[in-house]
Amino acid sequence: MKVTLQNEAGLTKVVKVGFSWTTFFFGFFPALFRGDLKWAAIMFIIEAILGSFTLGIGAWISGVVFSFVYNKIYIKELIEKGYKPADEAAKAQLEQKQILSPTA
């Protein structure tokens, strides 16, 4: 499912909520292409460190873990930057997934 977030200037972003298949298949590259350099670097460093000690298996495992949490992290950072749900349906979905609190 996707939700639309909008900032004060009217710029909108459509973001996916839930499991990140792109992160699952492509690792840190989706974060890099979204301009989320901080999390791209964090994912790359963790995958490089774990992969070097475990002959690549650790990098695969961390990739699976990030696939479950990356979209939620990305949405929370957009909200911190001033983005808000564009409509009530988006707000309800974010509240259901516990990304937004019901009072926000």
C-alpha cells in the first residue's frame, strides 16, 4: 500500500508502507536513489562489516532485516522534515501501521 505525504510548500511524495522489496533485492541502492544518504551509508557499512566476517551471509541477513524496517524509517524521517499525510486515508494507514500516533 502507498500513501501520499505533502509538505508546507506543496511538494508531495508517494511512499510505500510495509515491506520494501526494492531494499530486499537491491540492498542500499533504493535509499541512495531516494536521496536518503544517511541510511544508504548505514546500510552499506553494516552490510560490508557483516559480510566480511561471514563470507557474505551476514550482508544478506542484514538486507532482509532492513527490508522489513526501511520504509518505516524513511516515512518517519520525511515526517520529521515537515511532511504530513495528504489526506485522511493516508493518515489512517500510517496510524494503523503505528508510524503516526493517533493524536498527531
